[in-house]
Amino acid sequence: LDIPQHIHINVGDSVFTSGYSYVFPKDILIGTISEKKEDGKSSFWRLKVKLSTRFSRLNTIYLVKNIYKTELNSLQSNFKNE
């Protein structure tokens, strides 16, 4: 979402997490761009991403609880209000 058309994107480019969120760490491979179209209603790209993980084939997953989530949410809320 929200990828402006002045950004040069090619089919086959890799998509990684940015690290701008405290939820997802930086540099985790999401997948590759499989389709790129202009969104006729805006100046943004409409992209399809082929995921790098086949979720139907996962046998084991780990859930990690962030014990600082409440504090992080509070800090983020306070930051937005200033």
C-alpha cells in the first residue's frame, strides 16, 4: 500500500520489512513483486506480492509475546499527541 509511482519498482524485486514498526524486525523477506499496475484512481502503484513462505506447509511456528507492548503503545500514543 501507498507506494508512490515515482518509486522505481520492477516485477521480481524483493520485498522486506522496513523496521519502521516495533512489531516486525527489519530485513525480514516477505516475498517478491509478481505484478505491478498503475492505480487509475490515484498516483500509487497497485502491487501483487508472491509470498516467500508457503503457510500451508508450516509444521511449527513460534509466537513471541512482547512483554513491553503496553509500554511501547503508551509511548507511541504520547509521541503522537505532541
